[in-house]
Amino acid sequence: MQIPKEAKKVFSGYIFNIWHWQQEMFDGSFETFEMIERRAVVDIIATVGNKIITLEQEQPARKKYPALPGGMIDKGELPINSAKRELREETGYNCKNIELLDEDTGKGKQYFHQSIFLAKDCIKEGMQHLDKGEKITVKLVSYDEFLQLCRDPQFAAPYKLIFKMYECLLDRNKKEDFRKKIFG
Amino acid sequence: MQIPKEAKKVFSGYIFNIWHWQQEMFDGSFETFEMIERRAVVDIIATVGNKIITLEQEQPARKKYPALPGGMIDKGELPINSAKRELREETGYNCKNIELLDEDTGKGKQYFHQSIFLAKDCIKEGMQHLDKGEKITVKLVSYDEFLQLCRDPQFAAPYKLIFKMYECLLDRNKKEDFRKKIFG
């Protein structure tokens, strides 16, 4: 979903903005419509040999949950640089190659730009550099273990990726294609 | 996710509210945390014989999408009454029996209360009564067709239900249990 051009921002938060506009209804009358915009994030599928980097993440006021490396894009930062930075900070790994794999913009009344990057052949270059709001354990898992993560209701990842993972579990060809995309 | 008791509402919208609170970080310092609250909704799995009622829905500023009967809970309305009302308005059907099947409250930084009701043995009692922001075509589908809906990225339903439907596609026993729950 896109925010209409004529919409006005009625609230600016740290992570969420709220937009209003006058929407023409099916009978020609107008009503105020509302959408939220969530600060853009990146997620990274990062490979080390035939493994994928996953995180067990803890944040204040939230139970432990599995995730991929990633986070919010800083003001003025390019998504690809955000992906490299988050990967380095959260895992200690750098990557040789990084490319945009997929994007999503949310659904219905929520505009939420999510970029999914593929970082191949990562190499451990140092320690994690975590925020004071992060506790992260890095786990390297096989492709099959990675796909099973979509079945954990706590898995924090873009829904578009979660559905792609479910589709790979349902369809052998999709699974093989995605494996080739990630490791090929 | 729940909104912490000490949180303060900093914005009240039509559908979304925004809440802030001071959150203690892992190093003992405090930061302002933000969550959104989305107006509660109901969704209804409604049966007619061995079929399930689905909708093809159109709203202003949004492409056509598949959905279940349902909608936002009115102020002061009980979720179960909201479910009966939405079913009647959107489809023209009334139900003999209705029960709460499942609930969800969202994920991460979003509090979104969603109630999923099961309405058995529905009977067509009249015409639809649609809002000026709705165009709805009612479609009765088989259980197998219903389960396949989760694979459509535009399907508007609680994520908890979408994941349950995917699990039924992956696991024969879960599929049979859910069929018994809905039609038994």
C-alpha cells in the first residue's frame, strides 16, 4: 500500500507516523481515511558456507525471539548500507557480496517499507557492537532449519519472506529455486 | 504484545492510537518506547452446509482482495455481537451457533486485538447492507479452496489464521483437526 499524495501527516513518532486524507466513497461522499507509516527496515539473509546466519534476539519489554540480522534504516542512510552496518554490528560478520533480494511495502492500512538483502560468503571480522536495547546470540543454521523458522509465531521477519518460506515448504521446486538463489 | 500499564496515549486516531513510555534498557538507562494500538476487529469463519463463506471485497483506494466476513468492533459493542452484525450486513446470512475460535493481539510494536469466530449452519435471511465504503461479492467455497486462500498475498485475515491455514496445508493431521473443528 502507498500513502496517497494528498495525505497529510497528523502525527510524527519515533517509529510510526500517521497520515490522513479525504477519501471519495463509492456514493461520491467523502470520509477521512487513516494510514500508518512505519520506519523502513532491512533484513539480511547472510550465508557462511552452506549455512545461514540467524539470531536469537532479546529486547527490553519483549520475550526472546528468532530473527534475521537487520534493523531500522538511519535517517539519510541507503538501505544497502544499513544492511551492511546491521550485519556487522549484530553479528560481527562482513560480506563480500550483497544484493537486494526482495522488497515489501505492507498491507491494507499500513505502509511499511521492508528490504530483504542477500549477503553471500560472509566472514567473521570481529565482535558484535550491540545497542543498549539488544541482546543477540548468533546461530548458523542449515537451509532446512532456516525454512522451518517461518513456522515459529515469534519469528520476526517481513511477512512476504515468511510466506515465501512457507511456499518453499509446500513446493519442492520453489524450495530448490530459493536454495539456488541463496547459495548459487 | 500488550501495551505497558505505564504507557501514555500520545495520539488518538480513527483506527490507530500511539502510546509512549519510558523503557529501562539493559544498561539501566531509559529510552522512550513507542507502540501502536489498532482498533479491534472480528473475522468470521461461517459455514453453509459443507461450504465456507468468503468475500471478494473492494474498498476505496484499495484493489479488490479476498477476505472473510468481519470488520471493526463498534464502540461499546461485544466482539460476538460485532461478529453477528458484520456477518449479517456483509453477507445477508444469519447463524444458528457462534463461538470464539481464536484470538490474537499482534506482534512486536503493534497491539492489534483480533477475534476469530466460528459461525455454523448459516442461513440466508436477506440482502446485504453495505457501507458506502464497501463493495462485496459473497462466494461459498469448499474447505480445500478456503485453505488455499492463505497463499494469496492479498488475503485479508489475521496472520494467526493465515499461519494456521498454511500449517493445515503442510500437515494432514492439522488439516483434519481443523476441518472437524469447523464442520464437526
